[in-house]
Amino acid sequence: MHHARVAQIEDLSVRRAGSRGKAEALPALSEAIVALGSALAFAFRAVGRRRQMRQDLLSMSDDQLRDVGMSRDEALRAAERIEWRGDWK
């Protein structure tokens, strides 16, 4: 009989710890959601900045491109890069 009572007590403590673990997990989950939202916002801003940079390169005159050290061909190649390839630095 003693072993059965010990098993009941251990089972009860495990159940209590499990419910406490769920309550402690909620703040961590909300922090993860906030971090994910922040990362997504950063990625969208980066995409917007790259798009604007490509548009700026295409709108520059040959003299302006020469001032920044690029030829027209280099500017066209840079403007045609695919964003998700990850070759932007």
C-alpha cells in the first residue's frame, strides 16, 4: 500500500508542475511572437530599401554613376539582382 501512495503523490506533483510549466511558457511564447514580428518588420524594411536602391541606380545619369564608381552596365546588373538569392551585401 505504501508504494501506491508514493506513486499517487509523485503523480500529483508532476501534474502540478505541468500546469505551472504551461503558465511559465506563455511569457516565453509571447516574447517569441514579438521577436518574430520584429524580424519580419526588419526583413520588409530591407526589401523596401533594396527596391529603392535599385530604382535610384536606374534613375542616375552616367555622370552620377561614374561619381559613385559604377558603369551603366554595372548599375543595370545590380538593379536586376534577385532579392531572395542573398547576393546583396
